[in-house]
Amino acid sequence: MKQIIPTILALCLLSLGGWLFFLEQSQSNHYLDLSGQEFPDLSQMQFIHKPIEDLQKPTVYIWWALWCPNCLSRIPVLNQLHKQYGNRINFIGISLENNDATLEYARSSIQYSVAFDPTGSAMAQFQAQFIPFYAIRSKEGKVLWQGNEFEPEMIPRFFP
């Protein structure tokens, strides 16, 4: 009986250590932080829906795919932001797929521009591991912010 209590205590401590390690890993960045640096080259990007005329405006880039439920759940919010700020800020969804289903979905459900990066180099330059992945480019061509957790309140914060 005396050995059961230390054994249980040791198991609890090991479990706590594993949980803390998991929390640290889940909260760490799964991308290269390029804040303040020149925005990566997106010249390989090909528009498949609503091409952008003025690429000099500040831009919110959204990497997404049809098979990603989190990506699809954010589209109504992004549509609303595009409606509200689209005259001042570009919104470009960069699909990981270029197929008929993606094009049809873009035409029926997405109000902002959609592009495809055939080389995958844009997302690779951020070393992003998960989607949705977002990056905000300033008018001057600098990375203002990037990450997996985009909130609508960021737009007025970066572009008052």
C-alpha cells in the first residue's frame, strides 16, 4: 500500500509534464515569423476567380482548401470583411487545389479573389504547416502579420 501512493504521484507528475509539453507545442508557431520583412514573392500565383486589378493595395492572403472544414467555416466572415473593407484592402484566397470543384465553390460561395499557386512556393516561404493560414501584406510590401488564427478585429487594428 505504501508503494501505491508514490506510484500514483509519479504517474500524475508524468501526465502533467506530458500535458504541459502538449500545450507548449500546440501554442507554438507552426510557421516562420516574417513580420516586418519583405512579403514573399507571389508572382507564380494564378487567379482563378475575380482577378485583382490593384496589387499595390494592402492585402490579406488566405491559404485554404475544400477538404479543410476550418477553412470553409471562415469564408462567410472573410466575405463580410471583403464587403466592408474591399475598397481599401485586397482579400485573396490561395487555394491549395486547382480543380473544377474548387472553381465552382469559389464562384458560388466566395466574394473575394481566389488564386492558385502551382508551385506551392508562397506557403513554403512562410514554412506554414497548417491551413487555414493567413498573411497580411502592407501597402509598402512588408509582412504585417501571419498565422493560423485570424480574427476580424485585426483589420481595423492594422488599417484604421
